[in-house]
Amino acid sequence: MTPTPRPREDLAALDTETSRPGVRLEELGTADLVAAQLANDRIVSEAVEAAAEQITAALTVIVSRLRAGGRLVYQGAGTPGRLAVLDAAECLPTFGVGPDVVRALIAGGHDALTRAAEGAEDDRDAGARDVRAARVGPDDVVVGISASGRTPYVLGGMEAARAAGAFTVGLTNNARTALAEAVDQPIETLTGPEFVTGSTRLKAGTAQKRVLNMLSTITMIELGKVHGTLMVDVVATNEKLRERARRIVVEATGASSEAADRALAEASGHAKTAIAALLLQVPAAEAAARLEAARGHLGHVVGEQS
């Protein structure tokens, strides 16, 4: 590992590392602690809302690149890395999109998901290696996530991503950071001092999760993975999701549960295909072909019939 030294004064100057003078949490009762943390967390919504223009600008490129066959790649260390892995993993059951489209790179690899590997964040070279190993290229968007905006692992990844021609986004919780300067599009959610000083798994992490939710969800909506508010590309891999797929088909078509079950069986469990088949009154194979021609947009296929 090649650690990158970070000056102590730089860390101390970060808003996310600043203490709140006069606060003695250990002297508060449980109810007062609950109230105090709720009050401290209220800034999260404001911080994310203030970054709306930056989020929109990032999404414009993400949607364009994924529509052209590119990928969305997240990269982070510690809490940001774990949040990135969570968001990427949820894209498969929710939107039918796997790691070939949305994936996450975390410092320390798979083991860091369940066991702290915080030292891995200091390895700038590893960040670059992971990006190169993921074969990031000019069609892709790479989102680096770092509360401090100075994590060497992430900065190394952004350098490698830009060298490969990818569009880079930097999600951070401090202003004017090295990460913001290193990327094409910064997203700065300025959440300020933490409830417990420096514990950026709190407000900073909550803001990061909210932004990642927006990046993946809005991208998938624009790519046709949602119809109305329904996740029509849901992958039904368990009983709960099979029931959800049935309810989606029923709600979208007005068909009976029995008819929805038959349509789903003919569509190999794919809700979107089953919906198109029922609304157009065509076989599942034809419905699937029409969806493919419409690049997966159900509304383009069924028109006013839905």
C-alpha cells in the first residue's frame, strides 16, 4: 500500500470534523438525546436540496451515457463505499439492472463490507487500480464519494477515471475540496458538524445515501424502468417480490390476479412484458419484441391503453 499523507490542519479545518462547543451529550437523558439528534439531522434535507442543480447536472450526463450503453460506477471507502455497494446491489431486484450497468468499488474489497478496513482508504494507488480493473472507459460515469473530499483511495480513482475518458462526479460533504477540484461535476451536500464529532456515518452518510438514491432512481426512471410509479422491471426472486410483480401487473392493467399470474408465467416472470401483453392483447414474445424496439419504455409501447 502507498499511503498518501494528509496534513492534520486540513482535516481539522473541515466542517464535518468541527465540534459543537458546549454540548455535553453524556449529560442528556434518552429522550433529550433523541430530540437533540433529530434537531441536528434536520440540516440533511436542506443540504441535499441546496445541491439540486449539481445533482441535476450529474444526472443529465449519467442518463445520456447509460442510454448509450455506458455504466454508472460508484467508488468510496468506509461508510461511503458501503452505501455505494448497497445502492448498486439494489438496482438488480428493483430495476432489473445488474453490475454490468451499475457497480460499486469499495476500498478493501468485499471484506470491507462487514469489517472495518479504514486503512485501505489511504491507498491512492489502489483506487486507481480498482478503476482500471473495472475497465472504466469513455462511455462510463464514475462517482467518487468522500465526506471529507480528500480520501486518497477516491482521489486516485478519479484520476484514473478521467485518464480513461470517463465523466467523473464527486459527492462530498465539505466545500471546495480536493475531490470537487478533481472531477467534472462536484455534488456538495454541506451537512456541517456531526452529532458525534467527526462521525460522518451520521449526517454526511445520510446525505450521501439520499443523493445515491436520486442518482440511481432518477436514472432508471428516465431509462424506462418505471411506469407511473411502478417498478415494472422488478426481478421476482422471492415470494414477496413475486407478489409485488403480480400486484404491479394488476394495477397497471386492471386484470384479475389469475390473469396476471398467467401473463407473468408466459413472460417468464417479467412484469413489464406481462403488462404489455395484456394491454396489447398479444403473445408475450411479441410484447417483448415491441419493448425491445422501444428501448424498454412501456409507455411508448402501450400508449393510451395504460
